[in-house]
Amino acid sequence: MKKIILPLTDEVIKDLHAGDSVLLTGTVITGRDAAHKRLYELIQKGEELPVEIQGEVIYYVGPAPAKPGHAVGPAGPTSSYRMDKYTPALLNRGLKGMIGKGARNDEVIASMKQNGAVYFGAIGGAAALISRSIKKSELLAYEDLGTEAIYRFTVEDFPAVVVIDSYGESVLVTKPKQTES
Amino acid sequence: MEIRSIDAAAVTETVRTLFMDMNYHIGNDIAEELKKAMDRETSDTAKNVIGQILENHQIAADEEVPMCQDTGMAILFVEYGERVVIENGSFEEAVQEGVRRAYIDGYLRKSVVDDPVFDRVNTKDNTPAIIYTTIVKGDRIRILAGCKGFGSENMSAVKMLTPSAGLDGVKKFIMDTVNYAGPNPCPPIVVGVGIGGSFEKAAMLAKKATLRPINTRHPDSRYASLEEELLTEINKTGLSAAMPQDIKKR
């Protein structure tokens, strides 16, 4: 089990290989379909983003509400293929890591190789367990999106596996669903 | 004919409790199978994943928090006894109120939007629930409910087979659907299959099948052995965890 301190450096990324189990400590930002769409449209228009994504790791998650006394509600990964359409634009803008579940399409993998980025998988269905490694949650942007807004999570020993590394090597045996737009 | 009256508030409370409980507690049938799978699996990654899923269920049950952040859309299959009358309200409203209270009081995620295409505004209480009602004999109401999340719901498929497609056509479609879904639905994956009827009937049967206790088999032995055969085939794919089980050699 490799302990990784965030933000990711290029040296750390080069040393991560598909299949490695890791524990992530530091901060990540969150975002799902709706937030990705907005960021993508701003990038297309050449406008400034409400959140700096350069060097960041983004976690594909829409948590359940937090009970009183909890930093965050259950927060497991959502299916990553929904973000595929927007991901290369974010990677070109400096995004270094992603955490989700399931497969990615060929365009995303090519862009990861080109930009030196890594894709982690968290265990789908282990949301209550995962939320224990999230110590703090702060709203960064798009409050109107509710659970799909962009938050900054402070994580400690967040469990994940390198699913696709920066060399384009993948541990997945199947192709993703490609039809979703 | 004797009529039995049920207070709308009792319906609401029953539905509220159902949805909170199903989000906090895994069924014994699934818990047992996971423990067996833990002994059966030889891959360290698979064992690790199952271990974390079991631990996750324990945390959810102890803290009464949902086991998954996607607490689904509420679906109810209702068998409504023809001799039941609802007092102090309507059945439909009582059910919707039960769902509303479960998702608000139970810290469950509200994922439902009103208009699916143009507005996409969250209804903020996870209503409307989808209610399928069958009128049956008697003076009882029986509710079978589920809260399937959309990570798995989006992997659903329906196909209209020709009469000559036969058993092979059925098998091929099921295997194609499982392979197409790949690692996207979260483990443990339950494959519900509905065959026959019309377009919507087959889909409803499939949804209902996902709610069946997982160790049970179809009463017709021919379908029971088909279930066994497909389960073996599906487990051979090496899929079934959102995390990979077959790590490629580097």
C-alpha cells in the first residue's frame, strides 16, 4: 500500500502503475456531470474557471447529506464514463488526477498519457467507509448544483487503486460504455 | 363484504421506515453470500474489495447512515387488497409523504429532478416515487420496495426477441448486457431478468426480480437451471467489482 501526499507531483505520477493500491492524503476537489459541463463550456469559451484545477485531483462524487457531527455524508465514487466527454479539456488545463469507478474511453486515456495524469478507482458501494477518510468539506463553486456542486475535501488515507496510469496501462478487462453523450 | 380501514398515517410511517431501513441495512441473504464469496475468492484484490464492502455495511448499520451515497429513486410494488379503504387521506399521497419523510429525516440523497429534459430542477425530497399497484383479493396491503441507484439502473436493457431466437437468443442478450455494463454497476451485482409479456412487462419483471432474495431459484426447474448456468457464465467474465479483479501483469 503506497501512501501518497497530494497534490500529485510529476515524479509521484511517474511512479504510479496500474494495479497499485494507494492511500491518498491531502486535498481533492469534487465534481460530477453538471459541474464538468460548466467547466468544459468555460474552457471552450476561453473564460476563467471559478476553481483552479491545475495540479488538482478531482473526485467524481455527489455525497449524501451529512448527519450532524459528520464532515460529510456517505461519499462513494460515481461512474466515470459520464465525465469522459469533458475530461480531455480538463487534463489539457492541468488536471493531474481523477478518482471514480469503472472504465474510461480511448480519448481520455490518450489525453492522460499526453498530459501525464492518473486515474484512480475507489470502491463503488463502500460510501460509508470512504466517508471516514474525508475529514473536511468546503464549498468552492456552483452551490446551486446541491450535492453536485464543487467542494474541496480534505482526505486522510483515502483508499484507492490506480486503474489507469500515466503510461496508458489499465487494469480493466473491458471497454467502457461509449454511447453516453 | 367486510371493509377494513387503514389510516393514511400508518401507510406513511411504514413507507418512511422501509426506505430508511433499506438504505442503512443490507439484507441477510446478501450479507451471507458476501461472507461465502470472501472464502471462495482467491484474488487478493477481490478479497480486499469484499472486506471493505462488509466493513462498509457494518458502519452504515451502526451509524444509521446510507451504505451508498446514491440512495436511489423510490420504487414500490404494491398489492392492494380490494377490501381496504384508506382513512384520513389517499393512498398515493400517503406513500409519497412516506418517501418524502424518509429522504429528508433519514439524511438520504435527493436525486430526483422534475422535468428530465428542459428544467432538471431537483424536487428536494426525492419524490415522486414510482408506484406499481395490483389490486388483489383480501383486506391487506403488501408493499415490496426498492431504492436502486442509477449507476446500476443506467446499465439496464430491454430487447425484443423474435420467436425463433429461442433459448440461445435469451442467453446471448443477458451475457451481452452484463459485458456491456462491465465494471460500472457497483458490486455485489444482482442481475434481474424478465422474459415474456410485452415491452414494459418484461422490464417490470426484471426490476421485480432484482428484489428477490438472492439464494432463491425460479420454481420451474428449467428456468432454475438456466439461472445457475448464467450465473456461472457471468462469474467467468472476471467482472463484478467496480474495482478490477483481474490485474494485468506488468
